Amino acid sequence: MYPMSTYELNIHAIPMLLMGIVTLGLGILVCRSNRQSAAHRHFLVLCGSIALWLIATSIGLCATTPDQALVWYKLDNVGVMYISVAFYAFSAEFLQFRRRRSIWLGYGLSTLLSATVLLSQDFVVGVRQYWWGYFPQWGAASAPFFVVFFAYMATAFTDYLRAFRTATTPIRRQQIKFVLSAFVIAYLGSVDFFPALGYDLYPFGYIPIFLLTVVVTTAILRYRLLDAAPFVSVSATYLPVIPFALLLIFLAPALGNLEPAAFAGILVLMTVAFTILYAAFQPRLQTALNKALFPSRYDAYNTLTRFSHAMVMNLDLVNLQTEIVHTLQTVMGIEKISLFLFEKEQGRYGLKVSHGIDKDKAKAVQITSHEPFIDFLLKHDRPIVKEEFQRGLGGQEDTDASTLIETLTTMDAEVCIPLTNKTRLIGFVNLGHKPALEIYTQDDLDLLGSLADNAAIALDNATLYDDWKRSQLLIRRADRLRSLETIAGGFAHEVRNPLTSIKTFIQLVPTRRDDPEFLDGFGSVVADDLARIERLIEEILDYARYMKPKFSLESINEIVTSCLHFMDVKASSLGVVIEKQLAEELSSIMVDRQQIKQVLMNLALNAIDAMKANGGRLTVVTRQLTGTDGTRWIQIEVSDSGCGIAPEDLPHIFDPFFTTKHESTEHVGTGLGLSIVHQIIQEHAGRVEARSVVGQGTTFILTLPEKTAQDSAPAPASPIRQGTLIPFPTIASLLQRPTGTEGP
């Protein structure tokens, strides 16, 4: 060997040296991952051959004399002799073809060729100086090498094509396609044969050969990530490095006359400046390349990302489940999808929504919360791929893997995505094959994992909201039962006096049947008492009966006019003047016409009754309002100039059986009218409030949402005083609220 002082740094040698070292490291890494694998061992031989070629070439480029360069280039050609055979051997084992004889024959031929390179002067006949440095020149003895090289490479290429056509699983197809693509690119490495044969062509073959080793390393160590799209996209972002490297190459001769310190300083400054600019623009470049090279994938990812963020606002559980399955099927083109959620009552996970699978078969799947499959999903909290377990890549014991595979097969699932919120597995999504047996890439699984996180939160919120609505219904039922308990006591109290008079009348009739004054006077009292009992029973039935509104598009002004028309005669007889102030061009809204008429009739009769002693004015006003949040409402105001309601009574006027009418007349109040008013307005998702001043009168204000379509008919509101809409509460706090006097 020659002393280091006889070598000069050649900038063209640096990338070769670095790539040679990295290639050797990749080979060792792959071999250490599975020493028992013949494919891994052959790959180490391949990487070692490439590393020997690149490292020896880089040193030969730094040589200052032809004799120095010739020594290193003979060593470099020893590595070249083994590259094609090592790649063929790796491919045969990787594709699981039995080729032991041809493999060992190839290694024997490579060894013979290597000996020829080292011992004969007819293979490497010398070196020639090109503009990038010294490079070997091959003679006639190199002809057998080309025969061996192209024969083994062509056979390997044919093997990959055959294996790709017969592959039946996504991961296997993607493995072969990925390595085959890299194999085709690596053929560009043959360009280095041209300068060895005397052509003035720069030997850039180390670049595609290095790419081959990187790709195959990825194929071996990270099966699930084998997708050309992200690899190409990420690789393309490094394209600016190539012109920067070429710039350094062309500037090197011009800067060669500078002092070493100045030369090094300029290189450092240029590298730092390039690194800063590249770091700033790399994310934008990555996005632009993804959009340009893979537009469908880019659009699909964007759609799923937007849906992932939007679905957390959906509290409709059934609609949310359907949207999740529909979006995945539409965006990713997956034909078999199923969504399972935990059913607390049964203590198992049941099918909720599916697409493209046998529903009867899927519904027959019974997975309890304590099965190994559920424990695995909860423990790992990541998407699982069935083929990884089938090929022994899941890192599980054989018994555990077989259980997981059996469960996934039963559900027609190739990929299972757990839906975990905190420490609870609320469900999971099963996905079938992608179109054309495409692989689920790591980017796909990462995106699906992120979607699953948001879906778990959204489904959990929707489930809680569904539970809350059921709790509201139970609370309203409990409140109604509590009210009916009060009604029962009030009914007994109200009926006792009329029954006493009726009983007395029945007892006296036999002895006083000939007394016309008795019969006329007492008979009139009994008739009034019977009418009172009948009216009381009717109002109790109206109150107790669940009155679900039957919505239709109605004009509020027309309903008001119709009600007041029936009131005119009675109002006039009592000296009450009716005044209407109806807003023009008031929109028709979705209401139950009969129930709103019942409300207005009830309020109007109460108002007239409050003014019967001295007469007065009954005023009905309609208006349209717009809330601060943009919501539109229609308001009905019913006011009178009667005696008013005492301040201490005002908070209780909507309670069942609370009344301020205690006169013993036909029109004595039962205390249920305003409770029914409150119930009806609540069923219309509206609000009702009362304002009153003793001696001046009372005003009732009804506020109804302006809904103009059947599909937007107001949902029944919760039973809160004066119809206020409540925010989403916790179930516990909801159950702690008093309900006894909140109305129906």
C-alpha cells in the first residue's frame, strides 16, 4: 500500500465513500434482525460486495498515480463480481424459490472471476484519467463477467415478474412490486461499465445501486411500509440536494487555489445556507409534490382529515355511525366495512353499521369484553393487519396470533382499527381489502388511527348525548308521575264537596220528591257539581295524556284570529274589549294547530275571567324576533288589564293544581290550565313566561322557533321553567336537579 501523503482529496470520492459505509451498515442491520434467514445472509453478501466496490472506488479516485489507482480498482472489481449473484441469491430466498444449486454455482463463478481480476492482467488492463479522476479499463477477459452478470440479473427479474402475478395478498404483492421497482432503477448502475470500456461518461451508477440497498432494507425490516407513493414523495423532496452537490463539484476547481481554511469555510457557509433554506421550504415542497404526483391519495387524505375533525360535532349517534362507514367506503374505496360498538346491557360488542358484508354472519359474531381479541386491541391501541399475523410479523405467540386471525377472518376483516377513548374500548372498525389488493401503508394506518381517535370521542359524546336524551325522557316521565300524584290528591279534594251535595240530594229525594222548590234548587246545584266533576276529569285526562305534536305549516296570525273570533261574544257580554296587533308578513311555521289553539283559548279565557268584574282590554300581539346568535323566533303576547297575580303566586302558576280562583262558582279554577299550556309550548321547543302587576294586569309571552320545513320541525324541549333551553349537562348533575314543580 502507499502512504496517505500520496493521496489527494477528491470531491467525487466523498459520496461514494459515505454510501459504501452506509450500505455495509444496512447489510449488517438486516442480517442481525434475523440471522437464521438465508435471504438476510445473502443480502449481507450483496451489501458487502457493494460496499467493497464503492469504498475501493472512492480511494482509487483519490490516488495520485496510476499504479496506486490500479491496486484499488482491482479490489473494487472483486466486489463487482459478486453483486449480480448475491442479488439473485437474495431474490430466490426472498421469493421462496428453491435455487440452491444455481446460487452456489453463481458464487463459484464469482470467486473464479475475482481470482481472474486479481491475478490476470487481461481483466483490468490499467487505469485511465478522466476529468473526475482515475478509472479502471477492462480488457477481453471481462467478457465472461458480462455473461454471468446479465444472466443472473435477467433470471432474477423474471422471478419477480412471475411472483408478482401469482401473489394473492396485499403485503406480498407490495413487497414484490416495491423491490421490483428498485431493481429496475438499479439497472442504471450498469452505466459504470461505459467508462470502464473507454467511454467518457460520468460513473453515477453508485446512486441507483445505493437506492436498491435502501429500498430492499426497508422491504425486509418494515413490511407494512412498502408503498412506492410515500417513498417517491419523500425521496423527491431531496431532489434539491442534487443541484447543490453539482454546484459544489463545478465550483471545486475554481476554489482549489484558495487556502485550505478558506476553502473549508466557504463550503461550510454554503452548506449552512442551503440547509436553512431547505428546512424552511421542505414542508411546502412535500405538500406540492404529494398533490402533483399522487392527487387522488392527497385528496383522500384531506377528505378524511376534514371529516375526522368535523364528526366530533355530530351528536346524532345513528347518523354518525352511518357517516363513518360511508366516508371510509367512498374515500378509500373499501368494499367491506363493519362497525362494532360496545353494548352495555349485553356486555358485548355488537354490529351497528356495515357495508358489503354478510350481515347475518357478522351479527352472529359474539365478542364479549373479556375475550383475548378485545384485550389485545385495548393493550396495543393501534390498527392491526391480519396478514402481519399470518406471516408471523405481529410479534405474538402462535396461539395468540391464531386466535386473532380466526376472529378477524370471522368478521371478514383485513384490518381492525380500535376505537379507544381514554382507557375504554368503545368499539372497533373492520376494513376489508383495498381495491386491486393494494396495501395499507403506514400513512394509511396513521391516518386511520387519527380518524379512530376522533371517531372514538365523537361516538362517546353521541352515546352520552343519547343517554342524556333517554334520561331526560325518564325525568319527564318521573315528573309526570309526581304531578299525577299531586293531581290524585287534588282530584280527591275537588271531588269531595260535589259528591257530598250529590249524596245528600240522593238521600233526600225519596222523602221530598213532591217538593218542587227542593227539586229545582237542589237539582240545579247537583247539575253544576256534576258539570264541575266532568270538567275536572276532562282536564285531568288532557293533562295526563302524552300529547306529541303533529306538526304542519301554519300561520300564527290566522290561528290567533280564529281563536279570538270565538271569544268576541263572551268578551262583549263582560265588557272586555279585544285588540289585535298582528305583525304583517309573519312567516308560517311548523306547529300543532289544535294545541296552539288550546294554549291561546286557555290564556284568553283566563284573561277574560280576570276582567269579568269591571271589564277591561284583552290585547294579543304577534311579532318576529331574531336572536343574537341569528336564530329566528315568533312571539305571541297575550295581556289583560285585570286584577293581576300576586308576586308570591307568580312562580307557582305553572304547577299542577295551583290556582288563584277559589270562588264557589261554575268557573272555579282547577289549577291545570297553565300546566297544560306549559307542556304544549315545551313540546314545541318554545318558551313561556308570565309578567304581572297586581291591579294592572298580567302578560303571558309565548316564544316559538321559526321552523318552516317538516324536517326541521322543533324537537321537544326539556321540562325547564319558562321553556329555557338547557346546555349539555352531565347525567349526574341532571339527576340531582329538583323536578317536582318544573311542570310536565
